Amino acid sequence: MTPKERAERAAQAMWDGDQASQWAGMEITHIDEATATLEMTVAAHHCNGHAICHGGVTFMLADSAFAFACNSRNQSTVAQHNVISFVAPGQLGDRLIAKATELSLTGRSGIYDVTVTNQDGHKIAEFRGFSRAIKGSLFDES
């Protein structure tokens, strides 16, 4: 199995049980070893009292992209610590794109950056995720 095939199978296994990302309207648009891109369109129910995309929704999109990137090797991996900086607000109707990239993987600990942009390439947020591998896998490779 190639690393990309493993990443695709791991992503499908996660997606099948990921009701939260599906409920929010996210889509996986790219997956490979150590990287993932998820997208969603900002709908009215994603907006807060300022009529902009709720920061928690932007965080959720970035966190989901991080999750698919850090689980791409079929090793069950969870978030240990995450931080986000909001650069600009997402607007109703925007297509938000979260691109996650692995920066470091040492032992059971990983560091990932996720950049969230809109459909025009304007930066919405920068997210850094710290992962920790746990026991188990997403699918049986035997």
C-alpha cells in the first residue's frame, strides 16, 4: 500500500464515523500522508451575532483538517494542544479552505500547521495543532 492509499483509507475510516465534520458541512478535498485539505461553505447557521463566521466554526474546520493529516498513517492520533489566531472574519457564503501540513513527527508527538483561507485566497486564520499518537489504528492492514 502506498502512503497516499493508506492516507485515503484512514481518511475514509475516520470520515465514516465523523458525524461532527459532516454535520458542519465539511468536505475532504485532498488527503495524503501528513497533509489534508477540508473545505466548507459558510451558511447562516455558522454565523454569530456580528453576522460573520463564528470563530468556533473556523476552529472546528481547522481542527478537522489537522485530525485527518495527523491520522493519515493509520495510527490513532488525537489532539494534545491546539491554538488559533484569527486574521480576518469569514463571511456568509465564503468557501473556507483549511490546509493542514505536518511540520514535525517525533515518536508519538507531532506538530501541524493549518492555514484557513477563503475562496479568494484571503487568510482567515492560522492554527497550530500538537498531536499525540495513542493505541490503535483506523483500519486493519493485515
